[in-house]
Amino acid sequence: MTAASDLAFDPWDPAFVADPYPAYAELRARGRVLRYEPTGQWLVPHHADVSALLRDRRLGRTYRHRFTHEEFGRTPPPPEQEPFHTLNDHGMLDLEPPDHTRIRRLVSKAFTPRTVERLKPYVETLAGELVSRLVEAGGGDLLADVAEPLPVAVIAEMLGIPEADRHLLRPWSAAICGMYELNPPEETAAKAVRASVEFSDYLRELIAARREEPGDDLVSGLIAAHDEGDRLTEQEMISTAVLLLNAGHEATVNATVNGWWALFRNPDQLAALRADHTLIPSAVEELMRYDTPLQLFERWVLDDIEIDGATIPRGAEIAMLFGSANHDPEVFTEPGRLDLARRDNPHISFSAGIHYCIGAPLARIELAASMTALLERAPALALAAEPERKPNFVIRGLEGLQVTVR
């Protein structure tokens, strides 16, 4: 068995969080799977293995469809965390077939290429308005002024969240997403539980209102689908809405600020982008690869598997290192170099297999729209201060990104 504990991989070390990519190179050199005792997980750092395991049905996001906690050798979560786990465990990201298939089929109707394309003018108009305000102010926090309000508004619009209530969403989301970090402390869990209760209560009231007065939104669509025979419990509706709100903006917000921070640190690439806006589509993909918003994704081992001669037993947890996979030199030429013109770019930032990000097409439109608006309306956008990185490892982002518009 190869261990990772004696390497530079340390998700609680600020220096590692600031730049985990050298440690990933160490992991890849050490082997294809490494046991990490502090979390009891098996780390998988190579692109080929991560890509294959995301599609391997011997792994699952949950095990409860086949085993009890006791049968799987796991301790049930503490009773005081029940509101979080009820909310989280009924969302399609943490379900397996047939429940996952049933819910994803209903939700996917809102994310067809035609539906997403229809949103494009709204996204582009909103991005332009947000950037114009930033320009009028002479600069500001790119995260708070552009990166955050754009995707929050878009997914809230799709779900039918009234504009007056949208300020509630980001704090709820941030509190809940704190539980996706490795070994979250009790204080983080308590915040996630409070947010889960408040968010669930809010959505329960919204669902009741949409039953009385349906609208042209996704929540109304899920209610209608239930009434027409596609069984969807109220808890599944609530959990689905929370998942879409969280996933629908968390990655996009972080991809935006991570991306611009990378551009400011690579002025030659920023100059090339400013000179040639046709690079925007490939730039979006490269920035998602270069500094991956979701660094790690977990799977439970439902049936014994073997990786490079090591047997990973049923009941184990595998941590697939997306950030490492996206810097694997076996797949990417000079992976540590930002290359906005990179063509062969099979990054896995949106995952793969049945849990491939359902909102990936929308995220790409949002990222391209904000980038286009900033390049066109703030051509001299510049960094005003060195940003502070969030202490989180799994969900990688910045506390803010102060910019000036000269």
C-alpha cells in the first residue's frame, strides 16, 4: 500500500491550498492510488484513472440504495446534523439509479441546448449591465460586483426565486457547501444545519405558492411533472432546487475569479486575449483546467475494485483529485503553463459519467458572457490588490478580487 501522508499533500495547510499543484505532481509520481490516513480516503491523482472511475458503476455517490450504514461499515451521521443530510441526500448529485435517473430526466428538460441557448441574451445583457456598473464605479470587487450576481440571478430566474429574496441564497449556499470540505469542524456543521433548515423552509413556502399560482419556472415545472405522474416528493423538489442553486453558481463564481487571477498573473496570455476575442471559448476551457474550481470529488466503493495492483475494498471512499488530473502531463502538454489557445483540452472540471454537470452548457455561457463584457467594456481592467485565497481546499476560490478600471 502506498501512503500519501508523508508527502506535501495537506488540505489544511494554507501554503498547500495556495498552490496545490506541485504536491499533485508528487502524488502522480508516487503512484496511481495512495492511502491518506487523515481522512481515511484513497487518493486518485491521474487523469486516466479519474476519468475511468467517474464512469465506473462499482462506485457510487451514495451506498444507501444498497446497504445500511452498519452493513457498509460506516457510522451514521450525528443526529443533530439530520437537516443537512436530509437535504443533501435527496438531491440527484448524491443519488444513484433509479432515483437519480428519474430526477435527472425531469430536471434535464430545463437544461436542453435549446433552453439554455434561449437564456443567452438574458445572460449577456445582465453581464453587460454588471460590468458597466463596475466601470462607472472605477473598479471594485470583481467577485461581489460581477462574478457572484450573474450566475445567482440566472439560476434564481430559472427557479422562480423572487428578486427581493436572492440576497439570501449565497450565504445559505456558502454555509451548506462548507460541509463538502474534508473533515469539517463542528462549527461548520452547525452553520450548514441552520442554513439547511432555513433554505428548506423557504423553498417549502415557495413550492406551496407555486402550487396555488404556477409560473413559467423550474419549480412550477417540477410540481406539474409530479401531478402528471412523474413522482417527485416535496423533499426531492426542495433538495433539487438547493442543488441547482448551489451548483448553479458556486463553480461559476469561483471559475470567474480564479480565471481572472490567473490572467493577471500571466500578462502575455491576457494581452493575447485582449487582442483576439475569438479566443474566449478556448480560454474558458483552459481557465477551468488551469485552476480547477472543484479540486476533489468523492465516491464510495460499492464492490471491491483494483487499481494498479491495490485492492480497494467495499466500504472505502475514493477521492478523485480533479485538480491533479487536470495537470497530468500524460494528457496535457506543459500542464503548468496557461495556454488560452489550447485545443486538445479534455479537462474534467465538470466531472463525467452519470453525474456529469447538468448545468455545464449554462456555466460556459455565463463564463463567456462575463469575460466578453469585461474585455469589451473594461479593456484596461487591472488588479488593484493581491487577493486573499479562501481557506477551503475542495471548493477552490478567492475571498474577493479587487480591480481598477483605468
